[in-house]
Amino acid sequence: MGAALAALAAPVTGCSDDPSTPDLPFSAGDPPQTFTAAVVPSPTPSDPTAGSAAPAVVPESCGDVASVTRVVEVLGAPLEGSGSFVYAGPLPESGRTARITCGYGLPDTGGEDAIPAVEITINGYVDVETARGRLDGSVESARSQGDATAGVELDGRPGFVLADAETVSYVVADGARTLVVTLRRGVVSRSAEQLVLLDLAALTLGLPLSGETAG
């Protein structure tokens, strides 16, 4: 899954007990998925629909993306291993202004191909349209590789759940940014994957979590 961010979701693929099967954390025939963080959004959220002439702001440290403590709280399970951090600057040909990727719970002995328990990536783009185009492109790429996909909004923001045999991800457009949250399968139960992904996305975007009320 890692092939970047594309159009409306394909039909939901059902779950299987076979761990090698790329399934979603919910079953075929479920009603359309929508997640609302809270009745009242956080005081200063990004506008998910408004155009933007200014480049999106991308944090420069993982502490400003999500703290380890808060990630553990959302997972409801301890994190073993180390953290990882990659920051990349502008990529003019794609319209990207910056990117940060933070890994939480990276196995210490897994080598270059090790998958962290949680990985969060924020991409900034020159405008809202470019960000949405990159979102759509990534979902189409994942679908072409055989990954399961389904549309899931987050507080009005367009997003998708993507799943393969090893990971399940949530990708969402937030103004002129895209956010990708990825869980290694087995970190939480299959039934909890979607809620955990959405809560991690809400945490990163400064929105109330599913069990919280806006005050």
C-alpha cells in the first residue's frame, strides 16, 4: 500500500480469517461509512472545502504531529520498539510543499523493511485542489494493486480506508494537506482497526476523538 493518494471508493471488500487476505475492518453490505469526530469541531480546524492560495503548514517534528503518549492512549496497547522520523521539502513536480513521516513502535530488529505499529504522514500541497488530486491518485493506485478500499469521511473531510495483507490505512484530505495513518495488522484487533485509525487521524488534525465531546 504505500503508493501515494484517487476517486470514489470501490465496493467494500469483505473480511476473511485468512491473514494474507487484503480485507477491510468491516464487512461487505455494511452501510456507507461516515465518522463525525464531534457535533462541534475543534476551535481552529482546517477548512476541508475552502480553496487556499497559501501552502499548507506541515509540522517539522513528530512531537507536533502526535506524541507517543497520546498514540498509546488511542491504541489502548503499549508500543514496543523505537520511533522513526523523515522530513522532506518541496517537490515542485507534484505540487508538494513538504512532507513529514513519523513512525511509532518500529521493531528494533526488523531491518529496512520493518513496519512500525503506527505510521503518520502529513503532506502539504500548494492548494486544496492539488491535495485532493493526490488523495484520489493514491486511492486509485492502491486499488490497482488489489488493495481493498472504501470511502470514510472524517468530520466532513473526504477520506478512504485502504487495506492489504500487512497494513490498513486511512487517507484523508484536510484543506491543502493530506494525512495518511497506517496501522500494522495485529497491533489491534480487526474489529478495532477502523476506529483506531480514525481516532489517530482526529488526534493529528486536532479534532475530538470518538469518545470525546467538544467543550
